[in-house]
Amino acid sequence: MMQLTIVWIALSFFVGFVIYLVPNLSRWLALVVAFTSLAYSGFLFLQPSAINIQLLDSFGVTLIADQLSSFFILTNALVTIALIFYCWQSEKPSFFFMQLVILHGSVNATFICADLISLYVALEVISIAAFLLISYPRSDRVVWVGLRYLFVSNTAMLFYLVGTILVYQVNHSFSFAGLQNSPPDAIALIFLGLLVKGGIFFSGLWLPLTHSESESPVSAMLSGVVVKAGVFPLVRLALMIDTVDPIVRFFGVGTALLGVAYAIFEKDTKRTLAFSTISQLGFIVAAPAVGGFYALTHGLVKSALFLIAGNLPSRDFKQLQDHPIPTEIWITLVIAGFSISGFPLLSGFGAKVLTSKNLLPWQVVAMNLAAFGTAITLGKFIFLPHQRISQSNVKLGFWLAMFILLGGLVAANVFYYEAYTLENILKPLAIIALGWLTYLLLIKKVIIQLPRNLEKFDHLVGGMPLMLILLFWSVWTKSSILK
């Protein structure tokens, strides 16, 4: 078991460098890595118990691979496979596929890390690989967006590293379990780094500009997979340490409401999807016990939506209302929108039902409001005008990617088929119908531009101490009011 896991992790980085030697095989080699991750996720899901690996001692590398990991690894594998097919006929150089493979491997590493230093290394590698993908077009705009992402990420990880040192000072170990006995300031510092990397609450407001200005395949990878690297440790810690669970749930609710509030009034398609990602990440951490299944459905649907947005004639909703989109693209948009809204027959329905059943009483009203806002947000896409076009410029790679991502949304129903009861079906349908009516009768006619000041670089960095104060208070009080 240990050898298999180590070989699987090392494969991505080995192949990433081999691609430089045989660039003509870059697409095939990247595909091999992604399918290997797909097979490994299936292997993990069938394991009756977790795989625990201690490579050295308390100073060394600790790994845990279990069913929670399998959901996140499966998401990474399917999204990466879809993106490889999407870019197959493009003019992407071997450098793109090399960085994609390295990013894929470093994200996978975060899904099995169980010590703070290994997680730190994996998150830093993710930052570098993501920066290179974001800034590859090399225009002034995207280079600045990439540097902004890198600076914000590295600043947050400095806080994280200080917290890690404080944990070691108390426990003489870097293990996640050491947080149980650590001082509040250590936990607050570590959480700040993870909240920023995961795009959670106000710390995640770097995400809309980064995701919207990147190329569509990169946006799909960032939104579908990369942000999960910061979310996964939060879910893992919440499941391991009882005092952490209410803190994670608190930020999950705040994130779900914040993201959807911005998404409802946003007029740009890619920024709308980016804010929706923030909101959906809140759903993942609001109910940690079932966060893996929700992460899978969100990763598939959001990657699909970003790829679809890249094939729309405009990013402006007003222009899209005046110029119908091709019907075949609209159909994929509807399927993806239905899933994330919680419509039956797609796994987004089961994920929302399962999440709702694992909420604490104080979370229920707020998360129902977030679900209502999600229906409004996706209504902006679903009710776009469309028409048949005799000649379409959409490439085969797009349809292969849609087959994998949207097909995965149908197949993933198998993970929670018990959701299909009359009671469970009626509630989400009612929320969706109310959301659509609200959009058609009210939101569609309202012109509100929310301020973007909080997204500025200096505000993002300056806001971290304020978030740290909030985190310190949450940890100090152990969120007793939320129990």
C-alpha cells in the first residue's frame, strides 16, 4: 500500500519533467497521469480502512489516504482528463501540459497530507504551478493577475508557517493531531493560510479576478480543483478535532452567503461563476462529514461552466441577452446549471440533500438562503436566449470534456441514490422555482454594481490581520455559541 501511494504521488512530478524531453508525447503522458489518479481514487474508495503512512518519525512526512481523499482525488482526475481533451486540438505547447501535470500532482499531495510541513510544501508548489499557468499568455494584464495571486498566497502561507512553528513548539510534532493541544494563536495563523488558499470568506476575494482573467481551461482547473487544496485540510481538521468543527462550519456559512450575494448582482459571466465558486466552497465546509461528495459535484460542474463560458460570444450578460447563443451550448449550460442548483437526476441534487441533512440547527436557514441565491445566480445562465446555428465553431475537444464532466454528474448519483424520496425532491424544486421567479421578476430588471474595493491587492493583504483577529476570537472561545 505504501509503495503504491508513493509511486502514484511521484509519478506526476516525474512525468512532468519527462515531458520536456519528449514534448511530442506531452498530451499522452499527461493523460496517463490523470488516468492513474482515476484508478487510484477507485482503489481508495474500495479500501475498508484508511492507509496510514509514516515515512520517518514525528519530524517526518505523515500521509493518510481514505475515502474522503478518494472523492477529492477523483475530482482532480476527471477535471484534468476533461481539460486535456479540451486542449488536445489547441496550440498549447508542451510547457502547458507539463505545468498541468505538476499542478495535478501537487494538488493530489494535499489530499493525503496529514502533517503541516508536507502540506505547506504542497501548497507552495501549487502556487508556483498555478502562477505559471495563469500568466502563460504573458500579456501585462495576466502577468499582474498571476503575480497578485502569488503574492497573496505567499503572504498567507507566511502566517501559516509561523502557526506551524508554534504547533511544533508545543507538541514536538508537525502532525495535524497536534492542533488539539496547540495555543489559539497557532490555530488562527494556520487557519488564515488555509482560508486564503481555499477562497473562504473575505480571505477568498482574490479569487474572482484571478479566475475570471485566466484562460478558460486554467479557470476550470483553478475553480474545479485547485481551491479544493485549501478546503480539504479544513475538512480533514474538522473531522479530526471536535473544537475545530464549529469554527469551520461558521466560516462555511459566511462564505456561502458572501459568495452568492456578489454572484447574484454580477454582470460578467466569468466573475459570476467565480463568486459562485466562493459560495459553493462554503457548502463544502459547512458540513465537513459529507464535504467530499459535494466537492466532487462542484468540481465537475464548475469546470464545465467555465469551459462553456469560454465558448460564449461575450462575457457581458446584457450582450448575451441581445445575441442568442447556440442551442447546443445552451443545453450544456442548462445541464450544468440544473446540477449546481440541486435539480434531481444530477448529482448536485444528492450533494445538496446530503449536506442539508448534516447541518446543525443554527446553519439551516442561512444555507437555505444560499441555495435560493444559487438558483437565482444560475437562472441568469439558464434563461439566456438561444437559437440553432447551422455551422458551429465548437471543437471536438469541448464535447469530449462535456461528456466527461456532465456525464460524471449523472454517474455520481450512485454515491447517494437514497436521496430520491418525495420529500427530498420537493424541497429543492421549490427553492429552484422560487429562485427562478425572483430572477425573472426582480433581479433581471435591477441594475446594482457591488463595490470591488475589497478585491484590491492592498486590501486583500491588509484584511488578513482583521481575519486573524476574527479567527483568534473563534478559536479562543471555541465557538461555544455555535454548538
